[in-house]
Amino acid sequence: MTNKLALVTGISKYEDRWPALQYCSHDADQISEVLNFPEYGFTTTILLDEQVTKSSILRWIVEAKNSGAEKILFFFAGHGVVNDLGSFLVTHDNNDFDEGISLSSLITIAEPGPESRTETIIILDCCHAGHAAQSGSTGISTRKISNNDITDAVRQTDPSSVIIAACAPEQVALETANIGHGVFTHHLLESLLGSAADHQGDVTIHSIYEVVSREMAATKNAKQEPVFGGRVQGRFVLGSDFTPVLTPPRPEQEYALIELEARQHLDQYNKIRATEIDSWRTAGYSLACRKLENINSWFSRKEKIQGLSQRKDFRRSKDTLMRYQSELGVVEPGTKTRWGTLERQIGAGGFGKVWLVRQDDGRTFAYKLYHANELSDREKVKRFKNGYDAMRMLDDPRIVNVHDYSDCPPGFVMDYIDGENLRDLGIGSFMEPVDILSLLLASAEAIEHAHLNHVIHRDIKPENIVCKYGEDGIYRPYLTDFDLAWFNTQTQKATKTAMGVVYYAAPEQYVAFNPKAARSRTAALDVYSFGQLLYFCFTNTDPEPLNIDSNCRSLNRKLKQSCSVVATRGIIDLYRECTQFAPSDRVQSFSSIIASLSRVIQELSHTESDRKLSTSEYLDELAFQMTGEIPESQVNSFSNIARSWEMTPEWKEQTHTRRTQGDFLVVHFKPMRRVSLENTSNEKMRDVFNRRVDNAIASYGNRTTRRPGKKGEFEFFLEWRPDSLTRADVLDLCEALRKILGNLQS
């Protein structure tokens, strides 16, 4: 029997009495994944939704206790309730008089025996959504479980096992799509992934609680305090061999001195804030930023001291620091920064606003300033800084160059690209296909450079490619905004999977956190997004997420107006290869994408009279131009859009006396439905049709001839003698065929 056993449970799909929850099953799945990491070494059993029954939980706990395991861990994410009968974790098989597992019974049953060396930990994330369960006619009153209820249960049982739990007493559904988890479990995962590693590299029960409670207290609109209970003897180590993050605990007197120093730093800064407004714009703002930057660095170093961030005075000083940082994020034109004077706002996005900065020597730069009102979203601030770090690692003329970063306020300076992004530019409305592909090729080469330097962008979309119009009349793309990027210099702590705009994000990004995906180094995310970007560039519309067939039809309608069948097939094939649902089914590298784009560009550069076609390519182009559908196999026949006439082309060898004159094409016209004219005999009607066909082809001279059919009243043959086997000749033939069909249908 293994030394470590874990039961991980999560219920999102409640039925009847209790409303569904959004993330609990996902929470359980990810906790189970992490506990399987070699740093923890747990053998996990995972139960989800209808599997989470009262009997299945109790049976597992009893068997685990009897196994002699060194450590036993139980995790529950779901509803918690208090009624007249006690406090309960609501299992899937709940009913009016039995909500699930009594909290006190759970603690008692999980309690190790007096002679046992087993260490037991219970972790509860009691999420809420909607109202408490309806009691019907039972007369039993119910309410949602609170932290106090859990504390009371712990106090009454006085267990030697450890309980860490959180629930929201007054807030509904403390789950957020921004992090993809319940708030408590989100920070629990962070801790388990290494942020709670103490000075010895161990993740312990105490270090987990310290980090989770610190982060939850700092979470925007979620001032929650988790519960910690039970009697712990010594260090309760869950995982080992992490890079140390937390420092050793300090004596009380040292904590008090640090808190005093924090207040003194903030008092000194407050004197700078008192500068009058004109002086503030010209000098005070820049001085304040530099001063607060130093203070922020001091706080960052001290926060790593174990236990300090939980002290009330230090937390109060940290809140004041964050307020001062937010104030510096509110700027106006004319404000002088250390990089120059702010002239005007030139852009805005999900992470911040972009300002044009002009230096004294006239040079201009772009200054991206993080949103002042979102500093409390620590995860988002980390991603913002992550974007700068990713761009700093890259050196490519098609990637915007960054120069400097500041923490107070969070922001960075980069090259100013005087142009519009792809969405605002709308290149599909005025660029030739070959020019669109050339722009996409340059963008693909920039992304490939990032990948070769182990940077995955994760947010390829029209807004993140800025195009500058050159003096030579060519638009040149510049890749920017790496705020969601992943790069492999983050070793110990996994990067959370980021989600871009839903139209362009790969399907696997819809799941907000996946430890295995977070530790992978795959280009598949950017490959998918690039495929959707290709669609946008040609159509000027966002693709339908996951509806690839519909997108291909729309792309085909757009391309047939200006592209050959070979080019259209190449573009649509590349789009499909990029946007496969499974990452393993997609193109695996941007070098392949670059090769495909280059081939299509070569094809489009020779789509008129200078490129010779084979006879089969000639027929492919003919069928494509007449139907708008790319032939999937050898062309045998096709119909007009109204499906009234079937046309079957066939090559014949043309000879005169004994000299070969080259091939000519015979197109067999056959009606697909009954042909008739009111009060007109078939013989007379055939004469009418023949005259209409002859009128349609009269302008083509000796290039075309009509021949009568032999099997049907109204079938006929059209002989076409091409001037050359080129796309231009195909277009002439299509024009003739459309004239014939138009006359026959009039």
C-alpha cells in the first residue's frame, strides 16, 4: 500500500434541489493532477458529480484509515449547508432529510486512532450559487454553511487531523471566469505548485495556509479568510524538493521594527504627493514614481518573510502602497515621466492604455500603462509584466522592441509604430490576395522567431499586429502585446493557461488552468490563432469559434472572386490544418506554415497568362470558377448553380489532315430536369435553344463550335479550342459558358 492516499471530489452538476456550480468538477480534476506530481507522490482517487455520494466518500475514508497510509488527504468542492440537523457537505445523492455528510461526522471518522502515525488533512471549498436548497414541506430551515460553522465543528471535535476550508457567507458564487476556479482553490493550486515552498523547499500545511490566506485577502472584491483548525505536531509536510520561496520566521521584535519601517517609507512618500499641480506635472510625478518604485521593491523583499504578510499592521501598509500605485496610474497629457512627456492616448486594451511619449530631442515612443483600477488583480499584473519579459527576450525587426519597465505604476516603454492594427486597417477590403499573404508571411516569420526563442504568444489576433505603411507602398506588420505569453524561463512554478479572445483562442485555452498544458512547450496554441487570423485578413470578419466548415465556405466565397483554384485550395487547406480541434492534428510548426504561404504566394504571382496549366489543372480551374467549389478529385462533370444543366468536359485531340493541331475541349450539355416552352413543340423548341447557344458564342469566332447531341432532345456539345492552357483562357471559357446558360434560362 502506498504511503500517501488522496480522495479528491467535486460536484458541479447538482440536480433538482441544489443549483449547479461552474468550476467545482474542474477544481477537483486539477487538484488531483497536482497531487500526482512527483513532488507530492499521492495515489489519488477522483470522484466527480454523480460519483460523489455519501457512501462512496465514507467507504474510501474508512478503507484509507485501515490501510496504514502515512498521509491521507480529502478534498471537497461543492455546496455546504447548515440546517436543523447540523452542518453538511452536500453530496450528489442529497435529499430533504439527508443532505450528505455531516461535517462533525466526517472529522470524527477521518480522525486517526490514538496509536496511529497517520496524518490526515481535510480541505473544503464550500462554494455557493443561487439560493439554498428548498426544504419543501419538511419544515426544516436551511442556510449556506459559513466559516464560523466549520470553526465550530472543529472546536467541538478537537481533531488531531488538520482542516483547511473556505466558504463565502454573504457572497454568491465566489468563482470567477478570470481564473477558472473558486477563489480558494485557485490560490490553493498556486500554493501547491510551489509558491508555498518554505525556506527548506517543503510545502507544508502551515505554509499553504499562510500563502492562501494572504492571497485571498488581497483578491479583488473577495475579502475572505480561510479556516485553519486541528492540532498539528511538528511540520506537516505535503510535498518536497521545491525551490524555496518563503523565508524562515522571525522573532516578534523584528516584525515590529519592519512594520515601523514600512510606515516611515510611506510617510516620506506622502510628502512628495503634496506637490502643487503644475509642479506635479513637470517634475513631481516623475519623482514620485521613482520614490515609490524603491518603496515597492522594499515591500516585495519583506513579503517573503514568513508570517509577515499575515500581520495586520503590515497588511494595512501594503494596502496604502497599492492605493498610491493606483494614483500614479491616473495620468493626463503634459505629464512628464522619466521617458518623456505624455502627448496623447493612442490605444487601449484589456491590460492597459497606450500613450504617445515624446522626448526632449523629438523622438517618440509608446508607453503602455497598466489599468490603475485593476492593481488588486495580482494575477493580471503578473501577466502584464510577463508580456514585457517575453518581448524583451526577442530580437526581430517584425516584433515591437521594448526598452524599460516600471512597477510604480506598472508600465513599460516600447517603440512607437505609426500605423493601424489589422482590425482597424481591414486589409481584406482593399489588398490583393498576394499582398495579404505576404503580410501574413512576415507575421508568421515573427511568430516563428518567438517560438525559436521558446516564447509562445497565446494571443494572436488582429489587434495585436500593427501595420506601418512604408514609402515603397508596402504595409509591414509588427507583432506586439505578449501579455498572455508563456516562456520557458519560469521553471518551478507553472504558468497558468491564458485565454485570448474567444474567436482566436485555441479550444484548449477555454479551460483556464491545466497543470500539464501549462508545463508544455507547444506552438499549437499560436498555430490555431494564426489560422483564424488568416480567415479575418481575407474576410474582415471574425471567424465562428469551432465552426471550421462554415468558415471554410465563407473563405471560399471570398477567395473565388480573385484566386485560382490552386491558390484557393492551398489557402483553405492551410486554414483547416491550422484550426484542427486536437492540438496534435494541427500543423506542428510555423516553418510548415511559412512554406505553405510561400507556395500559395508563388501560385498567385503566376495566375494569369504566364503560368501554363496541365489539362487536369485546366479542368480543375474550370470547375472551380463555375461552381465555387474546390474539386476534391478528378473533374468528371459539374452543374450550374440552378442545377438545371449538367456539363461534362472532356479533352479531345484535334487533327487536320496528318498534322496534329493540339487538344480541344468538348463540353457536353445535358438538361437535369424537364425542358419545355408553353405551346411549343420539341422540334421548334430545339431550334430556339440552338439559336440562343449560337448567339451566346458568336463573339468567340473559331474558338468555339456547337455540335448537336445524339441521345436526348436538348443535349448538345460545345467545342472549345483554347488559345493557351492558362487561367486567362479558362476565364474566357467560363464567360462563354455563363452566356450560354444565361440565354438558355431566359
